[in-house]
Amino acid sequence: MDMLENVPALPDIQSRPDRRGVSIDAVGVKDVRYPVTVRSAGAAMPTIALLTLTVGLPAASKGTHMSRFVELLEARAGAMGLEDLAAVMADMLGRLGAQSGEIRMRFPYFIEKKAPVSGAQSRLDYDVCWTARGRRAGGVALGMEVSVPVTSLCPCSKEISAYGAHNQRSYIRIEADLEQVVPIEELVGIAEREASCEVYGLLKREDEKFVTERAYDNPKFVEDLVRDVALALEGDARIRGFVVEAENFESIHNHSAFARIARATMRH
């Protein structure tokens, strides 16, 4: 005999009505650490993600069923691409009986790179966040955020100095609302191409010479970084809107230089 047959029905407090007349924009679970296999550009990579899953709650509903969010994750199997979040969203809305919801999945992603002269191979890590926002009647909007370490070299320092120029490690952050799925590698590549020079996990002496001279020949202010990345994003039909930020961790100051450009106009 199944032991559960002898367990009396337990009260479901969350399903009771609420009489305060206040709806909730988002309720769910935040920063669930979970192993996933991410698929991008045809490759699959195991990683550890931090997931936040929320739904909208009507004014008449007292609460949501928190355990169902974790059940949703346990039901997933195999590698996941950004496009798969649309199916996860539909499943979540169905399980929770919700009209709207959001999924945020933040994870480290490693890309294998070759040093520019020696060809020495190494992996470099990037912070990535996939998002899905959906309504039961209105479809799902997908987005991606990447944080990309780069090198920037100051044009003013180069111009006024008899020799040398100060440079610094910088971060370019791109947050893109997508018309079509864009591989992680491509969004990272846009940021790296528009920097003074990209960074690598492993460099030999000949590579160090190359990246030093590459940055010197390609000086950029923080303003140049965000403008050049913005132009590249505006020319990509797969991207509807974006925010691009650049932060230079200054080598001659105890503060950062910062710039941001936002373009929210949606293509139709």
C-alpha cells in the first residue's frame, strides 16, 4: 500500500484568495545555483548558472507555488540554447497558471582563444546573462548580456607624451534585446573588435609585443569604445535595442572612467 494514501490532505495556503487588491509584478525564486550545459554556436559547455524565475501575481491570488520553479529546472534535460528559454517560459507559465513571467540565467562562459603570434591556446571567461520575458498571450522576448574584458589606451596620453602612453584593462558590457538569436561568441567579438586590443588568457613574449603595439596603434577613449560598439550593434538586424557600457579601470587615477549609450528603439 502506498504510504501517501494514509496522509490527510494538507491545506494549500497559496491558493487562497487575497482581499487587499494589490497585484505583484514579480514573485518567485532568486539566484538558484544550478548546473546547466549551455549551447552556443554549435558547441556545448557545462557551467554553473544563477537563475531567477518569477511570474506576475494577480491581486486576487495570495501566493505562488515556489516549489514548482525548482521542479521546472529538474524537468529540463540536455544542452540549452538561448532559444530554449522560450519553451521554458511557456512551461513555467503553464505550471504556475500565470499570465506573465521572466527568467534570468547568469553564468560564466569560456571561449578558447589563440594568442595572436605564437598561437598558444587558452580559455578566457566571460560573464553572460540570458533573459526571457513572456506573456501567455503575447509571446516571449529574448535578450542577452555579456561583460567583455578588453584593453584601452588613452589617445591624450599618447599625443602629449614624448614616449609611451598609459593603458588599462576595461570592461565593455552589452545588453541586447534580440530579434533573432545571436551566438555568445559574436556579441563578445563585437566588443573585442572595437577595443584598443583584446585580452588573452595566455601570451608569450612575441604576443606581448604584439598586443602592446596593437593597443598603441589603436588608442581609444571610453567614449570611443561605446560609440564604436553602438555603431556595430545598430548595423545588426538581429538586434532590436541595446545598452552598451564601458568602464576603464584607470592606471593613473584611483577612479574609473565610464560611458553608456542606450538605444531602445525597436525595429519592426
